[in-house]
Amino acid sequence: MKILAIGDIFGKTGRQIIKNYLSQLKKEYQIDLVVANVENATHGKGISFQHYQELEKCGIEIMTSGNHVFDLEETQKDINKFSKLIRPLNSNPYHEGKGSIITEWKNKKVRITNLIGRTFMPPAENPYFVLEKVLEKDNSDIHLVDFHAEATAEKIAFAWYFVGKITALWGTHTHVQTADERILADKTAFITDLGMTGPSEGIIGAKREAIIRRAKDGLPAKIIPHEDKENKGQFNGIIIEIDDNTNKVINIQRINLKNLKW
């Protein structure tokens, strides 16, 4: 089985790149299942139901999220109608929606769990405790984890603690792809951050001027997606290959496509 995990889809550029390139990549790499982080799909923050449906039609089977999942009121009111979207399992327990689901794929039980880190992030329950509770009753063949976190060390430590207990863990949130993809102890596929699918010439997807104004002048500035005249975009993610007989990871490949027209 081959699984494609796509880094944070950012704004209109990200959605259009998915429309233009996902089908081609699925055929080229013979992908069986597509998982993508979509919490920035609508104008860079949150995801609307319209854009959820748009990405679903493009061939994304499971959508993960993070600290921006509830930025839009329609998601707050009825996240359960977004049937393929999950939110961080260890976020506020009063939040609606699921944080871990099992889907049947190629006669395999595939679990996808979404968690959020605690360093430089909104308050959340201890992700170690929460994932251990899931594992106590888990009967899946393959378990994939999207750990939406800021700190590099937090993601690496978390992955090493659960080596051999989960199939793969990838980090999201920073929008900057790391070059450390590997199979930890020959058991668990890992990368610190998938990166971002969206505008390549902005600052983590946003217009440069606003980010620089905040950093340099310390003044408020509205953050909006960067859309340049040349329509340059990028597609970030990883492909994980799993042995159909043993359910063990046999390969992890980083995808970093640049200068894409959308």
C-alpha cells in the first residue's frame, strides 16, 4: 500500500495546485490513500464546507487539521458534516468532531489520528496520554498520526516514544518542509514537518509585507495568502510504502515540487 500525506494546503493557490497535480501524482506513484492537512485551505485560516467538498472531489480521502480548524463559524457549528475531516484529538474536550478514525482500505483497517502539540500552541491535553488511550483499544492494521506542532524537538521526541506502536508520524504546522524523512528503528516512518502546498513566494504562504510589518515594526497587519503575478506554487508531502503482508513500512519518500503553475 502507498499512502500520500500532503503538507498544509494553503489558500486558493494550494487548492488549485491540488486540482492541477494530485490526480497526476496519484497515477505516477500508484497511490492508494491520500491524507492531507487542510486547516489553512480557506483564505489561509480554517476550511469552509465548500472548500472541503472541493478537495474531496480532487481525491483526498482523509483530511486532518490543527489549531485553525475552528476559525470559521460554519465549522464550529457543524464539523460533523465534514465527514472526512478530523480535528486534534487532544484539543478542548468540548469541541465537536472526531480526532481519530478508522477507515477500511484495500482490506486493511487504517487508523488516522490527529494530535496537537503544546509548545507555543493553544492549551491542549497531554498528547502522550491521549494517544496511549487510543492504542489501548486499537485494532487497526495501519496507524497514521498527524502531529500538528510548532517545536521540532517536541515532534521528534513524540515520534521516538511511540516507535513500533504506530506505523507513521508526520509533523505539520510550520509550513516548512524538513529533510529528515526516515524510518525510525526500522519500524515507524517519520518526518518532522511535511511542509506546505500553496504559494511558494510568500512567507509560509502569506503575503510578505504583512509578516515583515509584524516582525519589524511590531504593528498589527492582516495576514492574507500570497498570490503573485507569476502564480508560483509548491506541493509538499511524503509517500509511505507499506508491505501488504506484514503491515510494516518499507519506504518513505519526500515530495517537494517547486515553481508549479496554477
